[in-house]
Amino acid sequence: MCSSDLSSACDLSDGNLNRHVNALAELGIVTIEKQRGQGRPQTVYRITKRGRQRFLAYVDELEAVVRDVHERAKQPAVQRKLATT
């Protein structure tokens, strides 16, 4: 994804986006590639295999939290109160 598309999608300024993406690149989660062609150079960001694995693990964790909250919401109020004390 090019930097202008990503900054629009994230509603971030170019400077803020650059800071965050560089931090992710240092961790090996994304790659940054400068492409030259007609007109201005373009910066392209790509998620790495490691980044995809970490993202999917994060989504799994979020789903587990949502399932847990959903299951707790099904319990009667008295049982929920006892479980937290």
C-alpha cells in the first residue's frame, strides 16, 4: 500500500504515519520500499510474514476476549458478582 493511501485510511499525517511505520519496520513487521517512476517517488509499505503472523495472533486474542465477555454476560448477575469477588 502506498503511503498516501495508508495515511488516508488511518487518518494520520504523513509525519505521524512515518513514525509508526518506521517503528514497525524496526521490528520486522513491515517493509518500506521507495519506488521511483514517473512523477514523484512513492513509498510502499508491505506486511511481512512475521507481521502477518503477529497480526493474526492479535486478532485471535481479541476474539478470545470478546468470547469471554459474551459468556460472562450470559451468566446471571448474582453469579457474575460472585465470580469477581
